[in-house]
Amino acid sequence: MQFNNLLFEEVNNIGKVTINRPDKLNALNNETFRELSTLFDYIYKSKTIFVVIITGAGEKAFVAGADIKELSVLDSKAGVEFSQFGQSVFNKIENCNKPIIAAVNGFALGGGCELALASHIRLASENARFGQPEVNLGIIPGYGGTQRLARQVGKGLAMEYILTGDIIPAPEAYRIGLVNKVYSSEELLAKANEMAEKIISKGKYAITASLKTINAVDNLSLEDGLKFESDEFGNCCDTAEFKEGTSAFLEKRKANFER
Ligand code: COA
């Protein structure tokens, strides 16, 4: 697939999405959002992509935010639409039926931090820097940052980072649970690939069911979440991969799941 602002390749069932505006530190303009929307529709339907890695082009930035030039002209009506469109694309990413690993290779500010938060797993390079600095521009995060940052690191820390606009260096992001792991810049993509391959080696239905049930934590009460979990657990028990996984264990061999 060809895009103006994205690179996309599929290798060994891993879809690699690179935000590709390095001269603008991969800032997300409207066209990039439209392209992400199209690409994630494709990824959702794909029968050959099992895991997705998102990263940024160049060595400096994952994504340095929404395109400030485009947002500088918004009025209140256009601002609501701008925010809702970005949210809809990031919702599409969060609700994707394939695991999304953000390989955060530099600045992840504003919309970049929000893109990482909408991804399922965040791996960061040592030079990654997160933050929601929108207050410096007289706005608030509009692509889910107020909600997802608070859910990820807790309301108190989200208040601090959003109210001060402070940058969060990778070690601090790791300490507060914003990122899962930190690697050197040289290692980051290889480690993301390694994790993707590990996930691909598991039962496919179980991976999708895990995504759905963990994502539900934001929308369901504990009671409803537990019911959802039991239903999905039951669905897993009907699959061939369940038979293969349990048989392999009992026969003391490695499970060989169908792709
Ligand atoms: N929107 C539009 N353009 C952006 C951008 C953004 N969010 N972030 C960076 N750019 C552009 C710069 O305007 C510059 O373009 P130019 O060369 O045509 O002037 C280019 O990317 C390089 O950025 P620059 O600021 O020169 O790099 P730096 O290393 O000095 O600073 C940052 C890096 C990330 C600290 C700085 O670019 C920055 O603060 N960006 C905005 C971050 C932000 O507020 N994000 C939230 C937006 S809601």
C-alpha cells in the first residue's frame, strides 16, 4: 500500500507502520490521520497480519504531536471535529483485532503520546521522551490523552503531566508504568519484532480474545467484565488451538498452532 505520510510493509505476518514525516518530526496532520484510518481498516480485515508495530521515521521522533500549523487556525466548531476525528482513528487502533506494539523511538509528545497510549504495548528507546505539552499552546490533549493517560498512570500523575506539560524521559516513563520496556535505540525495533514473533507463536484466537477482554476493562463494571471473560474463555474452549495447546502440554511437546 502506498501513502504520502506512512510507510507500510508486511513481513512474516508482522505489519510495520512507520509515520513518515521526519522533517516535521512525524507530526500528525489531517492527511496522516486519514491514511492511518485507511491502513487500520485494511489491517483489521487482513488474514495474514497477526501483529502490528508502529514507529516513527528518523532518529529523533516517534511523533512530535498534532500538526501545530493545521491546528492553529481552528475555531471551537472545527476544534471539536478535529478532536473527534483524531479520537476515532486512535479508537480504531485501540480496538484493532491484532496486537499493536508502539516502538517509541524519540519524541512522543501530544498526539504522539496519545498514539502510544492507544497502542496495546509500549516499548521505548532510551532517548524516548513522552509528554502532553498542549497547555503550552493553550489547549488540552484532544486525541484521548486526558482519558488514556489517567487510565494508564493514574489520575494524580496524569494531572501533574498535563497541567505542567512536563516532558517524561524514558526511565521515568518506565517507572510510572507508561512504557513496558526500555531498550537502546539500536535494539528497539529488533526487540519489538522479537515480541511480535513471540505473540504470533501463540494461539491466534486466544490472542484476539485477550485483546478484547483486557480492552473491556475501560468500559465494563467488574461484574460485567468477569462475565465477558467467562464467555470468551468458553469460546476459546471450542477452538482447535485449545485442543492443540492442551494436547501438546500433556504429550510433552511444543504446541504447533495453525496460522
Ligand atoms: N507540528 C508541526 N510541526 C512540527 C511539530 C508539530 N507538532 N513538531 C515539530 N515540528 C516541525 C518544526 O516546526 C520544524 O519544522 P521546520 O524545520 O520547517 O521549522 C521541524 O519539525 C523540526 O522541529 P524543531 O522544533 O526544529 O526541532 P527541535 O529538536 O528544536 O525541537 C521539539 C523538538 C519536539 C522539542 C519541538 O519540535 C516541539 O516542541 N514540537 C512541538 C511539540 C508539541 O507541542 N506537541 C504537541 C502538539 S499538540
